Amino acid sequence: MSVPPAIPAFDGRGAGDTAVVMLHGVGGGRGAWTGQLDAFAAAGYRAVAWDAPGYGDTPAIEPYDMAGLARSLEVLLDALAAPRAVLLGHSMGGLLAQEAAVAFPGKIAGLVLSATSPAFGRPDGTWQQDFLRQRLGPLDAGKTMADLAPTLVGGLVGPAPDPAGVRLATEIMSRVSGETYRKALHAIVGFDRRAALGALRFPVLVVAGERDATAPPAMMEKMAQKIRGAEYALISGCGHLANLERPEAFDDAVLGWLARRFPH
């Protein structure tokens, strides 16, 4: 008999019928959402940010794949027992939000997909293998995540990010386990939920950064067009870390959508 995953570690603020559950990226952690926890709670929502398995205080899982991450997320949603749950996923967290929408759609009321993609393609593809080599090569050469974080974060942000957001992103990435970073990258390569986009039957907001080279806005706008009734928001001058680079613009976009779709 299989043992269900432990309840993941999370931070929470506020109350209300709608829980906004924030899912971080490969180099993140629940601390990346500190500003949103406060802003969304102040707006009347139950704001929750998790540590994915292997991050922060959440135990790792085996195998480390999207299906396993979705099972862990389902455990968290069941523990929260909120009347409505909206998943706010950034990058890898956006992939996971899509995976969850396929695995247990009845437990989800809406999605916010930020700086993410509906697919990485074939895991053995040339582009995918180059992607892994570029990101894992320094670890293979003996570098630590603390060594890599300043350069990695610098390559993700736009031309004039909030300095405090860059510092926070760098600090959080520095604390990510190299083993978890490696497993998470392997988990997302090969992800493909393009066929599921047209079947989504709840409100969706797609948020892109104007200067994001990792999840380009043209690709994200096309993704939004494939989801029935989805809204699309573009954060100007922003790279891949919108909630940290342009927190006010990001919060305004998401909270405005929440107010229309999930009013108090």
C-alpha cells in the first residue's frame, strides 16, 4: 500500500473563501512570494505559498516527476480545505498548475499561469538536452547553487528590475539544493500539456513579461488564445521574474483578475 506524501511546508496569510496557492519555479521557494502573500491577504484572499518537494522544509519525493509533484500539491489542497482554490504558478509552478488541472480539475477553481509554457517537447530532443547541459554543466563541474545564483538570476530579469526583488531571488536560489535543482530540471523537460489547454473549463489568466527570453510573450499570448475565455496580461519592461521585478504591476494584474472572477 502506497504512503501518501507528507503535507508540504507552506506560509499562509489572510482568510476568505478563495485560497490563492502560489507555486514557485525551479530556482525558487515559498519566500519568493512574500510580497504577494501580504498584498493578496490585504485584498481579502487566503494567500498560501508552498515549498515544493525537495525545497525548503518539504521532504523530497521519489520518483521526482510532474505526477509526483501534483500528488503533493493535491495533499496540500486537501489540507487547506478551502471552498475555492486558485493556483498561481510561476515557471515550473505554472507547469505544475497545468498538470494539476488535468489530474484533479474538480479541486481547482482557476489558474494564473505566469512566465511558463504548455510544453517542453521531447525529453531526448536536441534543444532539451542542450537546455540541461547549459544549466547542469556548472554543477557537474563542482559549482554550488550559491556560486551560480547571481549569474542565473541576472540572466532571467529585465533591464531595470526592482533591486530588492533581485536580491531576494538570488538569496532564495542560493539556498536551493543542487540535487533538487537537478531533479526539477529533469522533471520539467518532456512536459507537454498542449492538448489539455482547450479542455480547461475554469477561469485562466496568463501573465507574461515583455522582456522574458525564457517564456517569450508571443508564445504565452498564443497559449492564452488556446484556452477558452483566458485573459492575457503583459508586464512591460519585465523579464522572467515578474512578481519580484515589477511587484506592483504584477499584483495589480492578478488582483484585478481575481476581483472580476472571484469577488469576495
